[in-house]
Amino acid sequence: MKNLPIKTPDSALKDLRAAFIPPDTPADSFVELSIRIADEDLTIRDLSAFLDLIDRIYGRLSEKGLPSYARREYGHLKISKLQKGSWELLLQEVITSGYSYSLLIILLAVKYLPPAIQSIATAYNQVEQGRLARANRKRIRAEMENDEHLSSLSKERRNQLSELIEYLHEKEKERLHRAIRFTKKRLLSINVRVKRKDEQ
């Protein structure tokens, strides 16, 4: 993640991890990202855009970045399990894996998608783009202050994380329209839980 625009990334990511994962968690436990979506009347294009957004963010967070991730034949993000009823997609990483951070960041990137379909892609010049980016970071910071996991982080940490999430949104601006529409209509919940190995 060294190529991402976040100051002191190691300490910021460690604080993010500590906000979700208790310090006494066994090293062989898993971080599990749960995504529940309505299982009826799904638009394939919107579902595809939503899953593609998640996969591309995961790729951007990989050590060598999205181009390398897209070209390689292995190591892609996988759905560990698909539960019945309303669809629940489960994505897992061992907590000691560097990719466990990726699931936490994906959680934030989806959770803090812009509420309306207004993105930097619609801005007509650099001044407008900068204004929208600042407004988006401000909105994300405000939502983080009310988040049960993130409210305990320092203001500096929330600023760093909001900068990172806004950056990821901007990089995927061409895909945000359909992903936002999908989350508004079909996303029921998204959250992270920690599971011990014997709970697998």
C-alpha cells in the first residue's frame, strides 16, 4: 500500500485494525467481511459494477497495485461462501495477512460511498473537482465521527483514512454511478467480524 496517498500508512492501518480487531485475538483467526444483498430483481450490470468496484479496490491495495493484480493468474479476491436467503457474500483473510487491512478498507469504501450520484466524473474543471473532493472528505470524516468503531480514532487518523477513501472513490469514478445505485437499492448490510479458526 506504499503507493497510496496516506501519511504514515503503517501506523494508520494498525490503528484501523485495532479499532475492529481486539488485541488478544489469536493469530490464526480470520477477518470476515459480510455483504448482504437482496436476492430478488437484481440488475446484472449494477451487481457487476458493485463487485467490480470491490475487486478493483482490493487490487489497488495489493503490494504491486491494480495493473499487476489484474494481470496475475492467482491471488484474486474470492468469495469464501455464499449464504442462502438474502445473499450474504463472505470474504475472508487471516488477520496476520497484509490483505486483512484490505477488507477493512473495502468496508469503509463501500460504507462511505457518496449518498447521491455526484462524483468528480461530473465535474467540469479542476476547481470543481477539487471542491467536490474536499466536500467528500468532509462528509466521510463526519460519518466516521459517528461510527462506533472509528469514533475512538484520533482526528488525524480519521483525516488520513478519509483521504484514502476519497482517493479510492475518485480512482473508480467511472464505475461509481452504478455501484451507488446498487447499494441504495440492493445492499442490506456490510460489516466486519472476527472469527476464530475453530468457527470456520
